[in-house]
Amino acid sequence: MLVAGQNELTEIAVDATSVSWTGSLDIRTGTAAVIKVGIDGGTPITLASGQDSPQGIAVDATSVYRVNYFSGTVMKVGIDGGTPTTLASDRSALDCIAVDATSVYWTVGAAEVL
């Protein structure tokens, strides 16, 4: 087990040094966080908190990307945390996300890949 005490985990992504996930739902606010821990375990680090239903998650060498289902935003935050950046907005029902060396891809419901 890498870390215990998390709740409402929804998505996971792995790179060479870390495991990142979305979850840790705050029942009072309805928001969740993007969190990571080293691949050997340790203390989790919150990369972004107060996120609106983060769903899909992807990682590259510099950033952690996710889609926020209800707010319809595509976001990124540095692999060490910081202020999240909005890459796209005004979409609905965002589900999955992937990255490669040059682009970010996401799905809108089950009907579109952008």
C-alpha cells in the first residue's frame, strides 16, 4: 500500500517517480483534490485542492493534467504543485484525458475526442 486514508478516488496516473490521483472528496464543499505520492510510498502531496469533480488524469515530465467533469474545464498543474492553469473551458461532461509530447487530448461524454 502506497498511502491510506484517501476517499472517493476516481482516477490514477503513473510516471517514473510518482503515482498521481484525483479524489479525497470534501463532503462539505463537494470539491476534490489532485494528489501524488512517490512510487515507493511516503507522505502524499496535494498538487491542487478545491477542484470541481476532477475526473481523468494524465502526467508528463512537467505537469499533471485533469478534466473537471461538472465545470467542463481542462486543467494542468506543475508536477510539484502550484497554481492550476485552465487549458480549455465551457465544455460539459468531460471524462478522460491523455497527453503526448506535443498535445493534450480529452473526451466529451462518449461522443467526442478533442
